[in-house]
Amino acid sequence: MVPAKFLQTSHSFTYQAKELHYLFYDAENVSNCSACGRRRDRKGSYICKDCNFVLNSGCVTLPKTARHNFDEHPLKLVYEDNNDYPLHHWCDICEKERDSKFWFYHCEVCDNAMHPKCI
């Protein structure tokens, strides 16, 4: 049985990241976001009923593809970076380091990687 705080309302939906998650809005959830690592303590989060996957209100609305003037190709939202070369984990916009376990936008043609906040 689903706890009362996870009632299925219009605030529940499926979300396809690396795998499919059935998310519920939980106004009391203060877990770290699986996409960016930040903690949301005022707005609540969207959490998967079957695992520890959590998205904050900012990351749940990230588009699957985006564009930026820096790159002429569409950028795809990527859910993990398996490249273990340390110099690969940098944002091509702000030139700051990216955490390889958090989401980013990537151009497969140019091999550009960017923080979602930089798009």
C-alpha cells in the first residue's frame, strides 16, 4: 500500500531517465536530487515509489534536448558519464568541473559537455 503522502494525483507520472521511474510528488521530501545532487527543503521533490531516485522541481522539467549558441547541433540530456578520464569532466561553457555522476548536456558530434544550468 502506498503511504498517504504519496497519493496518486496529477502530481504523479512516469519519467524515463536511464531507466523508467514512476514519480510521485512529496512536499516533505528533502533528499538530494539524483540529477544534480542538490537538496530541496522547501519545494519538495519527485520520488520514485520503487527505488531511491529523486528529482527536484528544477531537474524534473529539464528538456531531453536543448540548444545553445556555443554548439550548432542539438544537445542531448545525458544521465551519467562513463568516461573515467579526469580532464573530460569539464563544462565547455563555464569551464568549471562537472561531477560525472550528475546529469549534463552533450553534443555527440562535437563532444561538448555542459552543465544544465549553463544551457
